[in-house]
Amino acid sequence: MKLIYKIFFLSLVASFTSLADVHAQQVSNSSAALLNRSDLKQDTANTFISFSPVYLDGKTYVRWLVKNDKKDGVFIVERSEEGSEFEALGFRDRVGTQLLVNLFYSYVDEEPLPGASYYRVMQVGADNTYRYSSVVKVVAPASPGQSGSAIETDLEKK
């Protein structure tokens, strides 16, 4: 029973624990600085199970699920208007665990762009590795109060 409680607690921590959200430009600068570091290398392990941003009632809810993530670090949520130049919106702490569990994370874009937007998540490990999720196009509806649509795209993961 203790193991079930511990797994449940870790998944809650992963969903709700975050560093204080900072101004998007500050995060953007941090993300760019990370990518320009010579010691940052692409992670060979793909721990992303799913990535599903959804537009609903004027907000975009960005959700992703990772499997057996043993690394500490951060997830940087990024958005693009055209699908090529991404800006960082915010981040979530990456909860590394030795348990064989899937961890759910989320972020809310309180002010999504009108029309189509592209979202992705960059996972950065404390061991100087990074990996991107798939890119998903989210279309905000013309009428407020309706839900939008999300379509995984085949844009190159940069």
C-alpha cells in the first residue's frame, strides 16, 4: 500500500510542482543559452509517451506524459506562430525517479495566440542532455467558448 501511495504522490508532485513562472522573455533567453552551450548534447533516450496540447475556453492546456524518467532537470514549454521560431513560455521541474512509473506534467498557456499555434516541450537533464517532444499544431476557434483542435505535425524537431 505504501508503494501505491508513493507512486500517486510522485505523480501529483510531477503535475503540480513547478518553479515560479517567470517572464517569457527570461525563459526564452535561458533556453537559447542552454542550446548554445558546447557541453549540451542530444539525449538518446526518448521518454515522451504522449504530448497533447488542447485549446479550451480561451486557454491552451499543454499536457505530456513521460515514462521511467530517471533524470532531474526541467521541461521548457515552447510556442511558435509559424512552426519554426519557438519562444519559451515557461517551465516545469523534471522529477527524476528510480521507480518504474509514468509521470504526467502540464502547463497552461493563459494567453494563446489567435488562430494556429505550434507547441513543443524541450526536456533538459541535469546531465547536460536535451530532447524535444513532437510538435503539435493547435487551432483556436473563431468563436469564444468553443474547443479548438490539435494536430501532431511532421515539422523537424530542432
